[in-house]
Amino acid sequence: MEKPFAKLINQTSASVNARLGAPATNTAHCTGASSDGIQLSDTVHPVNLPRTVIRGESPSEERKKSQAALTDWLNVSFPFPPENNNPLKFFKSFSEVTNFRFGGMTDQERGLQGWKKSFRFDHGCVMFAYGGQNDTAFLSLPGEGCSFIYDWQSFASFLQDDLQSRITRWDGAVDDFKGLHSVDQAVELYKSGGFKQGGRNPNPKQHGNWITHDDLGRTFEVGRRKNGKLIRIYEKGKQLGDPSSPWVRWEVELHAKDRIIPWDVLLHPGEYVAGAYPCMSWVSERAFRIHTIKEQDRISYERLKQVASTSYGALFNVMLQREGSAERVVALLKKQAIPKRLAFSDHYLRTQGESSDEL
């Protein structure tokens, strides 16, 4: 039996989906918001303020770097006292400021990271939760959700001024499509002290096959999430399924642990990525999210074609002989759905990709 509130949200979002001009993207692959590694049991705005992140962690005043990176994950928390905790009111204000790009909001009928109730938007894997946690609420936008934010100035103002929120996690990513700054180079930079801060090297970690270099891609990680700061350098193209892709992603992850993450990170992400570690000074080129999503879509599509050919190519050959035409085979096999792996990029490119090249 559908809950009254869930029904109200669905009714409210009907006009939203109509404005989007496309059915809700299948987001079953979304796993929810990643942990911030922080507790909100005392207060949302601490009295004894920790240090503030200033253009990353090392000085950098070069404005040309202001668009060199993309905000690729954003978690915020904000006051949500019982007398004012109206999820429908939040849904409406959030939808308005984001131009209704995220569709409806569905009750997950479970909690999330200590909050008692959680909701998922139709698009972007965006999560909202409230209940408990010292009368606060939680909003999480992973990379897919961040890609739908076109006006970061207005969105940051909404979060800061209207919701009175604070950033609890922020990721800034730089995509090197040509692989000029490789994972192997990151290792050499680490050995030469390129990630040192305060006179010591953060602990490194490796993931993937570092012996025979298979086609699945490798990851080099420096720092620890529980300390509030880390960086991942990984072979993104190979991770998506293209063994020949040189695409490498450098991804800085900050948490509000012993530091305040300023709202300026949303307006000038490149400056904070470039300033995160001494070896990141090369981050200076202008970043375009549409390029990233198109490359992700291309690799995923080619990979799925390869999988289909390997798994069902022989069957298709037999079906062509027995059914007499390709049209008949297509009619028998076609399904009105989109593979999970292409759900986000396909929806984005159909509904948003032509409206803005630079995000």
C-alpha cells in the first residue's frame, strides 16, 4: 500500500517529469550516498571552528584555474527541526532552484547514514534524508547529480542562504583524456615527495593489478578518508571497459573533519584541486563536463556491443537465417528499456547535453 506522503510527492512530480520530456531514468544502480565519516550529534555549526580550506591546502591565486576541475560529489547537512521538517516543502524549493532536472522524489522506506527517513530523486542518484541526527537533514549529489547543476552560483546560494547548510564532503575531479599525467607518473611524484604536506608523506594505497597490468585499470590512492582528505588517480577509461583508453582521472576528496570546506569550492573547483597537493600545479586547463559524459557514454556503448556480440552473436546469426530478415530479429529482441550502464549518460545527452556545453 502506497504511503500518503509518497503518493503526494509522486503527484507533485508528475508535472516535473512532463517538463523533463523523458521518462524517469532507471537509477537502480545507485547505491546511495557515500559516508562522510563525520558525526552530527553535537551541532551543525561548531563553536570551535576548525581551520578553513583555502584554495585547497596550499596557496594558489591564479584565477585561470577556476574552471580546471569539476565538482564530482557534494554532500551537505542542514538544520531540519521537527516543527519545520516538511519534505514536500524541501522538494519544491530544491526542484525550483535546479529547474526541475531531477524529477520526482521516492520514499526509500529506510534510513540513511543515521537519518531515519530517506528519499531518492528520479535522476542523478541524488539522495535526501532527515529525522534524528540532532534535527538535521542530509543532501547528497554524486557525480551524476552534479552534472545536472548548470548554475553553481545560484545553487550554492540556495544551499548556504536558504537551507543554512554546510558542506560535509566535496570531490573535485580532473579528467586527463590523453593520459599525459598517468598513474605511473603519480607514483613517481609520490616517491619524490609531491604529495607531502607538513613534512611527511601521506600513506599510499594501490588497487588493481600492478604486476601484469591487465585491462581492468589501476588506482593509486594517497591519504585516508578518516583523516578528511585523500586523492585517487585511476585509469578511468579502462574502468569503464575500454582497455586501450588513456583516460586518467585525478580526484581529490575532502571531508569536513578538522576543516571547514568553503562554498568557494563550488565556484572555483580548479583552484582547490590545484592547491590540494604540491604536485597538482599542472591543473590549469578548462574542464568541460559534456566531454566527460560523452566519452563515458562512448566507452560504455562500445563495451556493451562487444559483450552482446560475444554472448549472443552466434544466436543472432541463427535467428537471421530462421527469421528471414534483420527487421524481424530486431522486432523479436527489442525491449523498451535502457541498459543501466547507459541510463545516466543517455538521459543526460538527450535532455541536457545540447543545452550546455560547459558545466
